[in-house]
Amino acid sequence: MKEYVIKEVSLNELEECAEVIRQGFGTVAKDFGLTIENCATNGAFIKMSRLVSDKNRGNFMYSINVDDKIVGFMQLEKKSEEKYELEKITVLPEYRRYGYGEKLLVFAKIKVKRLNGKIISIGIIEENTILKQWYQKNGFIHKGTKKFDFLPFTVGFMEMIIE
């Protein structure tokens, strides 16, 4: 793993972050046959305007940078006094398997704890067993599933308790 920096994303970095999200989610979209027609809300099809909207709503956005290049992204949305949802977490395909995703998770845990949160929740493609196992290995517990008519997959819900 190369040296990295995790930092808050500024407005002028949102287009680069949107591209990182599109590339990162694009591999999963391809694997699961997701298209803009059957799953327009997937990160593979995100527009910068969505990130601007999320940031303006007060969501916390962070990038992980290597050699001044954004190679990963994550967003935290406050859902209640105790719960934060981890969204759009991704690492560029060529930077995977070096531990950058785990570094983002550790950072999220520290950030939520500093905000006096107690739970980090996430929704994933339930059928993505590799990703599900990765989250479990990193301290998340599977809490259930839900099938939405507008999505071509089952959503799996997971949580991590902050201690």
C-alpha cells in the first residue's frame, strides 16, 4: 500500500469524485447486469449534481488520495442521533486489494464516534456475496433484506456498532 491521505472533499472536487464513484460502481454494475434503465440510482450512473445536492444537505464526504489522486470515496449521512449511513463507498478498481477500502471504513468509524454516533448502517446488493463477506470481516452484521420493485436485486442491510 502506498502512502495515502483521507480528507474532506471540497465542492471543486465533486466531479472527480463522481468519476471515481462511476468507475468503482461500474465493475459491480457490469457483474450484476445493472444499467441506467434498470437501476438509474446505482453509483455507476451518478451525476455530479447528486453529490452537490448531498453535500448541500450536510452529508460528510471524504476521499482517499494517493499521490494527490483521488482513488476512493465515501459519504456519511446522519439518519438519527445515533445512526449514520455509509454511502457510495468505493475504491478505483486498479487500487483495490491494497487495503484502501478498509482504511475508509476505519476512518468512518472514527468520524461517527467523534460525532457521538453509535451505529453505521449500509445497504448493499445482497447477492454480492464477496462484498457482503468483506463487510462482515470488517465488523458489520447482517440485519436483513428487502426486495424493492424498482431494483433488479435484493437490498441487504448491514450495521456496525461503534464502541
